[in-house]
Amino acid sequence: MKKQIFLIGMMCCGALTATAQQVNDNNTPLHLMKPVYETSYGVPTAENVKQTMDCVLRYIDAETPATLVDKKTGREWSYDDKTAALKNVNADMQLKQGGFRLTSYEWGVTYSGVLAAYEVTGDAAYRDYVARRHGLLAEIYPYYQKLFAAGKTIDGNIRRVIDPHALDDAGAVCCSMIKASLSGVGKAASLRPLIDNYASYIVNKEYRLADGTFARLRPQKNTVWLDDMFMGIPTVAYMGKLTGDVKYYDEAARQVSGFASRMWVPEKNLFRHGWVEAMQPHPAFFWGRANGWAILTLCEVLDVLPETHPQRQQLLDLLGKHAAGLSALQHHSGFWHQLLDRNDTYLEASATAIYTYCLAHAVNKGWIDAKAYGPVAFMGWHAVQSAVNAKGQVEKVCVGTGMGFDPAFYAHRPVHVMAAHGYGPVIWAGAEIIRLLQNQHPKMNDSAVQFYDEEVPTNQPIFNYDGKIRF
């Protein structure tokens, strides 16, 4: 047996010696040879997943200081010095500029991902990361409100909190603050004025089509962006959870229907990225991250939409179809392509991380089948993990992307480690993979990942569904 194992190892390494060439199907279990994968494969461990998440958290913690700075004098006030800082607030004070912006939609995603990590792991480092940054914004909010009302020019990163101009300014950060308030992370009372201000913009001020669907005036008049599903709808749904007012649930479901009626392409089980009211036909480019925002929206809404809501089943059906469409296009490395249905475009990490989270979450919630989608989520996680470098930076992330109607636009978008879109999804995905490992019963069987209804009591390399050996 030792000789067989040695020979298999030699073959795996490609070192076929004269002795190794004698291996054949009679004397060696060739079916147990270990494949060489592009990324890792198999059932991950919670410890290994958290190590990757921790590495990313350490990086973003250093890159996003909870600090105010006077741009003229250079004096700084950390979050712990905020009492002193508030005595000195003036129009020259701004959020200290790190690698990422504390008030951008990408960081709203990050706050939600980090909150999920705290919920799953109980690690206070995740809780404190969100509490300090939300807390700083809440503490300075009334002071900058007065400066802005007085006509002062204030820091742009603070301005988007005081006076949001787009869904990008409002939705993702607001939703993260609602989640923090509901879960007891930070001070709910201090966050409420910010939440109400953001929500008021989304519900009352955002541009819409005639039927009320969120829209923009760029790049063409009355353009619907798939991205805006996530930038606006989850906050509307979570306002229902926060206030108990069913009108928010109804509006969230209605918005999903408005987007789906224009953006969903049933023959692909995917969403197009852009839809222009005056355009005929409506071109369909299936951009990876935008489809991520769409399925993430479905997960976020379904998390809070009451079980008795009349449109809940419609949303569950749409989620199931989207999960099937996405899974069919996963690359064998675990990644998804920048343009999902064009395998000549590059493999992209932020979309892969979002899909990993959503598929794992949907399995954990019982919305989709664990046997069919659990292995897809694990493959996605291994790909995501391979995109995190030793510093905790996320590689292979497409930079911010507008809308185009030709494949070259999407295929040649740059990638960069400072593209903020990858960080929250990686942590969010890791958190849900840990939950998947806690809730489900994955096992390697005949070298493949399988999900079982209950724990299988064997470590044999090949076994029947109940763990017994009948061959």
C-alpha cells in the first residue's frame, strides 16, 4: 500500500520514473489520485475561512481610520478624541483620507459584511469596526448639518451623509445602519437621524420613471441601472423592519417587480445591466457585479419581507431562477466572468464573492437546494480566497463601472486592489460560508463535494449516502 501511495504521488508530480511507469489500473487505485486544481477544492474549515476574513479586516481597519483632520493645520482627532474634536468642528475639518471612503456605497456593503461576520463569529473586532465608524458619523452629523445649512462648503465625504444626491450616496450605508440598530451594534438613537435622512432621500427624492421605478438621467434619459436595485431597495425593505410600517415592504416588492419587468432576460436566467426607455431593442449585457447586486437585493428583501406578503413567492421564484442561471456559468476555477456569458472576458472577484454569499445564504435559509448549490458556494469561496493577497488586499476586482452597450466596454474595464467593491463582499461571503459549515453537512465523497441531510459517519473516500459501504 505504501508503494502504491508513493507511485501515485510521483504521478501527480509528473515525475514518471521507470518504476512508476509500471502503474496500471490493476495495481493502483488511479481514481483516488489527487487532481491539480487552479484554486483550492473541497470542504473548507471555519478556521481557515476566518483567517482570510481576519486578514482582510486588519487591512481595511488600517486603511479606513475613524479620524477627523483639519486640512489646513493637519491636526487630527481619532474616534476616541471625538469629544475634543466636536469642540473644534469647522468647515476645514474632514474625514481623514485613507485608502477607502467611509461614506461610499462600497463601504455600506462593507459595514453589512462586517456586521454579518460579527453575528456569525462573535469576534468583537468586527463589531467594533462598524460601531466606531458609524459612531463617528453619527456624532459629527448635527454639527455638519449646521455648517451645511449655513452655506459652508464641507468635506464631500460628509456632505453625502448630510445631503445625498443619488442612491449611491444613501442606500447601502443606510441599510447597514438599520442593521446595526436592529442588532444592538452602536447607539441606535444616534443613528436614527442619519437613517431617516437617507431614507427620506430614497423614498421621496430619487428620480423615477412614470410607474415609480428608480431611474437615472445618465447615460441616457430614463435609464434603469441594475445596480440601483441594491442601492435603493434593501433600505426600503429594512425600513419596514425598523418601523413596522407595511408600506415599505409593499414598495420594496413593487420596485423589484419594476426592475425585473425591464431587466430580467428569461432565456438566460440573468439580468441585463442597463435598460433605456427610448431604446429599441434593449441590448443585454450581463455584467457580473450588477447581477451580484440584483441577487443580493433579493436576499436582503427576503430576509425581512413577511412570510405572508403576497409577493414573497414571486421573489423566491426569481431568486431560484437567478441562482440556476448563475451557477450554470461558473468557471471551473470557482470564479465567474466579467461578462457572465462570455468566457473570453476575465475572471472577476467581487461578483464571485457576492454570488458566494448569496448562494450560501439562500441555502442556509432553505430557499434553494443545498445539494445543488452548496458545492457551487464552496467553489466560489475557494476562488475568493485565492484573490486575497498576504496584505489582505482583494485582487481581480473590477473598478467602478458605468453603463455601455458594447462588449469592449465591459471586457476592458481595469482591475485594481484599491477598487473598494471587493472588500465587503469577501468578508460577507466568508461569514456565510462559516454559517454554511455550521448548518449543513458537507463531505468529500469520491473526490467530490457533496451535501447531505445529516452528518455522515464515515471517513471512507467513497461511500453510499448513509455512510455505509455496499460495494
